[in-house]
Amino acid sequence: MEKTELERKLECAEFYAKSLEHEIETLEPKAAAYDRVMSGEPTAKEIANVLNRIIAMDADFKWYAFGVIPYGTTKFRWVAVRGSTKYRVPCFNIKFDGDWEDSLTFPDGWREK
């Protein structure tokens, strides 16, 4: 039995509604983290969530974001893996208590691409 035009439109509408629900579920945590970041001193985890990148602090207290897991060197800094990027995080008041070696922070749900 062939579906009517109304049934096909209803199926499309249901599929569209489910895709929007999924998008909202994935964006809500990021929006909440963004709100906390804008309200004061964010944590390293919140910055990682907003950027959706791994972040880490070098020994000079400057924060950087990475697309893949960086490696630490004996010169007290994090180095991007060849072919990936490292860029400065423009945030100066990140709440963090620890050494540069402990600063590697992953966003929620992060997985290697």
C-alpha cells in the first residue's frame, strides 16, 4: 500500500524534529559552559568545552588549544603533533591550581578524530 502525501510529510516532520532535538542536546552543555565563561573566571574544563579543543598551559602560564593530543617537552611547554595546530587561548583568568604538566585538559566527550 502506497503512502499518502500527508503520511510522507508527517514522516519528514518527525525526522526533522528528532534531528533538532539531538542538536539541542549536543549544544546545551556548550551554551552552559559559555555562560559560565562569560560570567567570570572559567575553569580549564569550561574553556576546553567552549573551544571543543584540548587545552594546556605552558610553564610561562600561557594557555594553548590543540586539535590532537600534544606532547610535553623538557623545555616546559606543550608541542603540537606534526600536522596539527597550536594556538593561543585568549583567556587570562583561567582557574587552575597545578603545574604545567598537569594542565592538559580535554573537553567533555572528546575523542581523537
